[in-house]
Amino acid sequence: MKNVTSTTGEEPSTVQGIELTQLDPAEKRGGRLLGENMDLVRNVRVRLTVAVGQCEITIKNLFELRENAVLTLDKDTREPVDVLLDGKLVARGMLVAVDDTFGVQITEVMAS
């Protein structure tokens, strides 16, 4: 045991060393945290983003944008769009019209 002087002027504390067991990261112990039970996270809201395309412009052109300006994206209208979960690609799909709004018909789910 070792006495350590406190920097706050309080009584010295006793510090004891501990020995930690080295675990094999490949070794699987116990059950999975969630297992197959989705009840713990079923109602957690997440935000999916659909990336239709992107473009690069100069700062000068950015400041010159006005209403009714058109930006040409890097994707064809018939190409799949990316579906992102927290910035990570999780699926691809095609844009569809659902009544008066856009939708995405999922055509491919990425392997985890």
C-alpha cells in the first residue's frame, strides 16, 4: 500500500494496485447483450438519410446561387440512391412517387 498526498489539502488517500486479467478478444463469453430480443430498442427513433446525389461548386458560385437556380448532381435519374443510417450506407433503392411525396423503394440491403 502506498499513501498519496492529496493536492486539495484533504487527508492522504490509500492507493492499492489491482491486477487485471487479460482477455482473449476472439473468445466469446456469455450471451449477447440484446440477443434476438428487439424489445429494448424497438421504439428508439433513428434518422435515415437518402442521398440522391452531390455536386461540387466553388465558393464564388455558391454565393451566386439564387432562387430557381439548378444544381446538376452526379447521378442519373435512373441510378439507385443511397440510404444512410448515421452516415453509414445501409441500403440502396430507387426513387418513387407516393401520392404527392417522394419515397424510396429498397432494392438492396448492405451486408453488416
